[in-house]
Amino acid sequence: MKSMQAMHQKMMDAKTPDERQALMGEHMKAMQDGMAMMGQMHTSDGKGGARMSPEMMSKRMDMMEMMMQMAMDRDGMKPPATK
């Protein structure tokens, strides 16, 4: 979570489209790592299913919210499409 927050701050601090573009690969890697981490949060219930403690569910929701905000902020930084 902290690495995603740091990456988000870097993207927000970038002043030019070139700076943001240079950070895009690192940003996408942070997002992919976050998705992988969310996939690992499930624990087996012994019956072939998965369950999640309330604490883990809360952490997962927090992470999902952060990732959605990062994606929206990133999209808001893109230059308008030209025709």
C-alpha cells in the first residue's frame, strides 16, 4: 500500500506530460503488484472455498479504493484526444 501511495504522489507531483509519461511504466507495475497482492489475500476454508477475515476485507477494500483513485487521477492527467 505504501509503495502505491508513493507512486501516486510521484504521478501527482509530475509537472509535465513527459514527466508523467516517464512514470507510467512504474505506475502500471505498482497497480499490477497491487492486484496480485489482492489475489493472495484469500485463505482456504478447508472446504474448497475461500474466506476472508473482516480485517483483510477492509484492507482489500482500502486497496481497491486507492487503485481506483490512482487510475482516475492518471486518466485525468492525459492530454485531451485530438481529432
